[in-house]
Amino acid sequence: MDFDVNQAAKTVVSELRELAQLTSNEDGAQRVAWTPIWDRAVEWFKGKTKAEGADISMDAAHNVWAKITGEREEAIVIGSHLDSVPNGGWLDGALGVVAGMGILRRYGKHGVKPKYTIYVVNWADEEGARFGYSCTGSSAVSGAMDVQTIENLRDNDGVRFADALKNYCLQTADFPKAHEEFLAKPVKAYLELHIEQAPLLEKQRKAAACVYGITGCRRQYITFKGQPAHSGSPITMRQDAFLAAAQASLGFRGLGLKYDAYCTVGKVEVWPNVVTIVPGSCRISLDQRSIDPAVLNTLVEQARAVAQKAAAEHGVQVSFESVWKNPPTIFPDKLVALCREAVAEETGEQTSMVSGPLHDAAEISKLVPAVMMFAMSSQGLSHCKEENTPDRELETAIRAFFRLADKAMQA
Ligand SMILES: [Zn+2]
């Protein structure tokens, strides 16, 4: 049977709509991991791939693997995540899994036997939306998971992660076994298609891009301590912790612009948080990202200096608590070259870019050669029901991804 690439891309789009219909309400996608609607998405994936003749298996971290055996045992793995944030979009994560199903269909029971074995994987709980731990399934596989931390995490209703897993007959202590299970597979390459979640490609009127790396990240809390006082006290004689934090935050934005990097103050907590009291204490989060490890170090150092200067000007104390870090990911040249070619053949241009958001591919690239491709995002919106890519651009990106899989298959 000849492979009709245009029809295959259209089928992926209609299957994405089918999944959205099955797992969304009027507020958007509700495929939050470790909830019944996510289970429904996972069952849908298992049913669809089984119907194509794939062997389905689950690893110790609840990642789902759909396998089509090729002429060789060496394998190409294609994946992403079916889970979403609450009130999420129809494409984030789902695009990569459903595009993988499109590739699998080509080689399934109605198709030709592939040269290499193909796995399509649905990584469990990429978003961390319920328990706050991102890339759960893929970090179990990479070996980076902190099992101690994860089992005691609680959701907003106070349910422990370890207890929620009982519904799935899973134990966090077993999660690291997924690492061994992965290493037993002779994986040649990992490929992931995802939406951009930023407006750059739309601005450049491009449907798809090769992603050559994922930014590294440093996260810390910065606490400013001043003196609570009456809101009728003289302005020049205050030790206002909030103003110091606000001034520092503007400085962080300046660092982001200066170094072409990302600096985000996402969380602001003010004490005592009363209308008539000068804030005595203020804690902010700072998330800094860059593709360049040296720039990342500089960002952290200079943020410290910026915060200390702001604190001094407002007569308050400042302290720093680093909470999380992840090094930048640079995908290997060979796969990046194939990906750039695939994008160029479909769109006429060798577009490539860096991903600001983290993805499962960052975890998996710790073990095997990996690369990502982005599809354009309308207005860059994601993690909301407005998330979209027009059908024409979506199909172009899917066709480019099929080309990438072809190239990986021939390499
Ligand atoms: Zn995602």
C-alpha cells in the first residue's frame, strides 16, 4: 500500500479532534495525569495502536509503549504526552503522540515492515499539574527522578502521590525500574513533535522548525526582610520589602533582555499583606533560563547582585534559596541536520530554534540521541483552551515530522 502523506497528516489532525472531543469540556482539555479523564486518553491510545497491530506494554512508571517490530531490533522511539494542564489546549503533548500514531499506522498491520523497530510512547505526567512534579514518566526513565520527594507530594485536596498511585497498582519505589526497562531497548533515536507555545514562528509566518536545544533552568526563592510599619509613616523612612522585591524584579527583566535569556518572577508573597501596613517581608520566585551554561551562571550571579543592590537601597535584608536546576540540552548535530532538512523540504526554509519550555525530550536525550520539531502556535498561546494551530500549518508540520521519521529510518 502506498503511503499518502497528505491523507496521513489529515488523519492525525482528525484523530487529535477525536481525542479532544473525548477528553475536553467547554473550558478546554481536562487530561490531568492520574485522573479518570487522563485514563480515558491513555485507553484511547492503547486501543488505537493495538488496532494497528502494535504490541502494547506499560513500564514501571506508567509510560505506555506501542511497538511495531522492524527488520532490526534497533529502535526509533517517537513520543510525547497525552496529559494536559486543567483547562488546557488540544495540542500540547497530544500532537506528538498522535503524530507518532500516524507513523506507526504506516508500518502497522496494513503497512510495510519497517527497517527499524518503532515505539510510540506516551510519557506519564509530563505536566505535573496535579502533584507539581514535571516530566514524571520521562525522568523515571532517564534516572533523574527524586523518588523520595515525589512520593510525599500532595495534590490540592491533600492526597499523597503515593496514595493516588494505588488506583493504578503502582509504587513510586518501582519507578526507577523504568530506567532499566528503557536501557534494555536498543534505541537509536528519539523524536518528538510539539507545538511551539510561543509566537515566534507565527510572527515569521513559518509552520515548523527544528528544535536544536532546550534551555537550562535555575530556580530560586529570594526573600526580602524589612520592617512592617503604619501606612501613615513617612515614605523616606521605611524599610519596604515589597518595593525592594519590585525593583529587583525590574532588574531581572533587564538581565533577560541583556543576555537574550529568560527571567521570570512568577510568584510574589507579601507579609503581612494588609492594606494599611508597609510590607515587612516579601518572597519572590525567580526562574532563569538560557541555552548557554555560561550565560546561565552569569544570570544567577548578576541576579544576586541586582537583588542585593535593591535591598541596600531600601534598607532591607535579602536571602537566597535555590530550589531547582536543570542543565541546557543540546541535541546531537546529526539528528539536528536531519530535522532541519525535513523542515526545509516541507516549508522551503531551514528554520531552527531553541525551546524555552522544558519537554520530555530533555530527559530522554540524557540517554539516547534525540531531537524535537515544533509546529507553529497561534498567538503563541498554550496551557489554555485558546491554544491552536491552523489546520494548514498543523498538517505541514506533521508532514515535516513524517519526513524526519523517514530520514531517521534510513540513516
Ligand atoms: Zn507539552
